[in-house]
Amino acid sequence: MRQRAAITKTLETETVDSRRFILGVDGGGSKTAALLARLEDNGEVVIIGLGQGGPSNLLLAGKELSLASLDQAIYEAMNQAGVSGRVLDYAVFALAGSTSPDVQRDVSEWADQRRFAARYEIVHDVAPVLACGTDDGQGIALIVGTGSVAVGSDSLGNSVTKGGWGHWFGDKGSGFYLGYKALAAVAEASDDIGPETILSELVMLKLDTANPREILEEVSGHGDTRKEVAALAPTVLDAADKGDAVAIRIVESAVREAAKLVTAVARDMHLEQAYPLAIAGGVACNSPFFREQLIKRLNQEEPPPGKVTVVDNPVEGCLKIASAKIAKSGNLPGAGFS
């Protein structure tokens, strides 16, 4: 299956001076990160500003909140870099849900209005993970954060996507999946129809309640239930580290689901040899136990992954994409980070 083409736009603007500035934005179901960098004459990428915002997955957080999160992150980065009010040279927005035509339209209209950059590109949120985690952007990227998705890309420009369906009937193996399973286990333990688990104590401590019957109110009373449920993922992973049998089963189930996404991509891409695998997302990056179990399971498949790279900061991949586009246009000889 071929991925929907990224949107690239150019705005009419005047060049203030010879310096070039690029912007990278990575937005997901829980947070938004922005990095602003200066391109040196030799192509070196020097990060000079960063910003943070809330969720910016328009399909899940809504248009108003998502665009406000993008504004917050970008304005913070521009203020820190001392370039507020300037039209930047290139921006790459890697946003969860960006394959939706409605999301592309809404983000394009917002970007045209804000005029942050003379040229900008809206890409799948896996694109910067591949850019950071593989040598040439070819291989498989797996994101296991609030949601879950795996995407493969080859030298012919073909792309395969598995997962990314959202929490209502997808996001298997994700932070939401872990939190949902934990809440179900706590409810069953409370009703004496499931095994006892330290998740009961840890989840109620996390939610600041002593009554299991108040859990529903606590996770649904803050506006973004999906985010609140996914925020319980570290609690589940902690309980698994402590040896709780119920938590271990939940984590093992999540690992199986995440591995299925990768193997499905490899199968559809007809891969016959070990492939580069880039891993990103809060669950996969922050839990060595989850990651080790995932790689162990994938190594049992044919073909297994080859080089595995953990991408802690995917937004840097947005800058790599932006600098490569400028270099390709002939304005710079090359690109490298410092």
C-alpha cells in the first residue's frame, strides 16, 4: 500500500538576510515538540530553539486544541531562538493522523495563515523516525507511545503502514492499550472475578483515590480520557518490573501486538533479509523491559530485524528532512548536526 503523499507548499516571502533557519515539529497524541535550527554555510545544523506543547493529533485531540498546541510549541522555539516574527526557510510538520485529507487541509490552512516558513511540508509522524533511525530512510519504523503504528519504506518509494487506527479499535500494544488492560485488571480484582494484583494499589495511588469505583471518574474527568488512560502505562511497566504476574501478562500481550505490526509490514514489503528497525515512542523508548522483549520476539521471526535504533527525539528527524531538502535544492552543500 502506498502512503499518501506529503504536502509541500511554498509561500511568497522576502529573504531578510543570508542566514537560513529551519523548523521541525513532531506532534502526537500526548505532546508536541518543536526544534528550530540555523543552517551554517557548510550545511551544519545548529539547534537554537526548542518548544513544547500539548497533544496535536487533530483526529483525537480536536482541531482547536491541536492547533493551539502547535502554536505554543513553535512560538516557544522561535522566542528562544530570537527569531520571533521572521519567516523561516523550511518547516517540516510530522503529525499523527496527518494522512487524513481533513487533517492535511486544516493544518495547511493553519500554516498558510501563520506563515511560519516560506516552504513547509506535512509528513507522517513516522517519517522523522525513519530519518533518524536508518541510514537512508529505508527500513521499518515502529512507534509505541500513546498509540501504535509501524511503517516500512523501500528504495522505490513504496510505503506500507500497519496500525495507527486509533484507540477505539486499534492502538494495540500502545500506552493506551497498557492502561486499558490495567484498568480492566483492577476492576476485575475489585469485583473478585480476577486475580489480585499490585496494579490495584499502584493505579489508585496514581489517580489519587482509595476507592476503585472512583477510577472511571478520575480518568474521564479531565477532558482527554485517552491521554489519561495512556498515562498509566509507566505504572503497568513498573508493576511488571516488580514481578506482578498480572502486569507481566499485560506487558507481554502488548509486546506481542507491537511485534505483529512490524512483522506484518515486513511481510507486505516481501523482505527476505534483515532490515533496519527504528523504534520510537514513550513506551518503547522508556521501558528497557518492553524493548528487550519486543526485540527478542522479533528475532524469532523471518527475517529478523538487523540494526535496531532507539529514536528518543524524533523531532530531530524533521530537521534532517528539512536540511536535506534545502541541500538538494542547491542552496547548501550538505547537512550535519551539532
